[in-house]
Amino acid sequence: MTRELLQVKGLSKRFKDREVVKGISFSIAEGSCAALIGPNGAGKTTTIRMLAGLLQPSGGSVVLLAEGRPVADPRPYIGYLPQMPVFYPWMTGAEFLLYSGELAGLTRREATRETGKWLDAVGLRDAGKRRIGGYSGGMKQRLGLAQALIHRPRLLILDEPVSALDPAGRKDVLTLLQRIRLETTVLFSTHVLHDAEEICDEILMMREGEIVLQGSLDHLRRTYSEPVIRLEVGGDEVSRAWLAAAGGKDFVVQSEISGGRAKLRVADVERAALELMADAVSRRVTIRTLEAGQSTLEDLFLKAVRS
Ligand SMILES: Nc1ncnc2c1ncn2[C@@H]1O[C@H](COP(=O)(O)OP(=O)(O)OP(=O)(O)O)[C@@H](O)[C@H]1O
Ligand SMILES: [Mg+2]
């Protein structure tokens, strides 16, 4: 039986007369990893700052439950890494963690112990002795994660933890998150679906201040995957004309055709693939590729953010 850790109801934020978060509701189960995904300006950071208790909502409620009961002050239960964390460059990584731990309410002795532990966990044991000013972006982000986790929060909230990183830094942080999520409930925002798919099991898709789609990855994949055929034909006139007419076949539900490529949504992929191939062969159409499969979550994401 999964227990809810965070309940968000009708949460909204207005800046002057502009409502940028429009009464969103969702909950996060203990032990899950949820991705808040949406394009630039969707309202992800605004939402996250309200969840972390850093921004006063204009309406609605955020309730954090511990042992099934709402807590009065959720801050000790939450670890937060902002979209653009700011560090003191003259501090060493170890000094910064010690300071963060004490700030979060740990005793000096606890903070010292946890500092050593977290420097190891994020792969900064040696670098911890050096000044943060000399760290790479990936190292800073890993230090930021250690800072967000040092007081053992129940919920870790991360705002675009990998967006500013190069591929190597990105991989380091994603691998680390995969480990962290086994022990801590995680909510992180991203505008890259692939990152969400790599570590999360829940998706909250946001657009223009609203949640346009939510559910488990499995559920969304099952519910929204549709049979599609992707086709690419040769550049000759016969092939192009045939492709242009392919959208009109009775087994095609919907088609997108441009240049020599087509994406056809069909009722039955196997039948459609057979008929298309037989027809193409009899008319001497050059087929470069024919791929029968399901539409992906990427298709769904693009549809949700564009429509
Ligand atoms: N303090 C503020 N005052 C006025 N408008 C704001 C303020 N903060 C954010 N906004 C506006 O609210 C909208 C949502 O911004 P937000 O930063 O939450 O989006 P986001 O999804 O995090 O985008 P990104 O992917 O670029 O980080 C934007 O249109 C932004 O201009
Ligand atoms: Mg943002």
C-alpha cells in the first residue's frame, strides 16, 4: 500500500494580474520519483518554490504528511536544490556542507559525520578539500545534491538538476539520482522527457500554468500508445505520389506526410504494413524504410505541449 507524502490542492500563483500557476492539484506517493516536465515558462520553478516553502501561494494548499499526518512546518522534511544554486566560491566543498548541515539543524558533530559521508556519496571526497570556485558545473551540482540531502529529508525537490550540464556531468548526476531515489522520495523538474524516463516513475506534465497530463509512466505509455507506421520512400515521382495518396487508405486513421516521409496512425499495424508493402511492390514504389510500432511518449509530450 503506497502512502501519500505530499498533497497539493488547487495551488495557484499570481504575479500582479498574471496567473502563472493555475490551480494545480496532484499528490506524490512515498518512495516514488516524480518528474515535473514542461517547456520554458510553463511554471515549473514557480510551483517548486511554493512546494519548498520559498514562495507564498496565491491560493490552494500544500500538505506534507509524516506517518500519515500533516506536519505544521514541512521545511525540515524537504531538501531543495534550486535551478541556479549559488555557492560561496572561497569555501571548500567540505566547509560548505558543514555549514549547510548546521544551518539545517544538525549538531556540529552530526554535521561533520554527514559531511564526510555525503562527500563520499557524491564522489567529491578529495575535491571536498578544495575551494568551490575551482569546481566544474557537474561537481557543483553534485555538491548541491549533497547539501539538499545532508539533513535526511523525506522529499528531495530539484529544479532542473541536469539542464546546465555537459553530457558527462549530466550522466554523473542522473546516475547519482538513480541511487538516491531508492532511499528518498524525489520530485524534479526538467524540460527533457528522456531524463524523466530514465529515473522517474510518475509524470506531471505542465504547460502554461496547468497540469495537462499526469500519471505513472507505465500507465501513460499504455494509455496513449497508438499503433503507427513510419514510412520513407525514394525521391522519384511515382514513390512521392504514392506516399501522398497513402493517407487516404481505409486502414489509416490519421496521417502526417511531408517530403518523402509519412507517419500513419492505423487501426492494425500488421495488416497495414502488409497492405502497404504489397501495394508498393505492385506499383514499383521504392520504400527506403518501413517501421511498424507504437507512438512513443515523446510523441505524446510534443502533442501535449503544443496543442
Ligand atoms: N517573480 C516573478 N514576477 C513576475 N513573473 C514571474 C516571476 N517569476 C516567474 N514569472 C513568470 O511566470 C512564468 C513561469 O515561470 P517559471 O520560472 O515558473 O517557468 P519554468 O517552467 O520554470 O521555466 P524554465 O523552464 O524556463 O525554467 C513565466 O512566464 C515567468 O515570466
Ligand atoms: Mg524553471
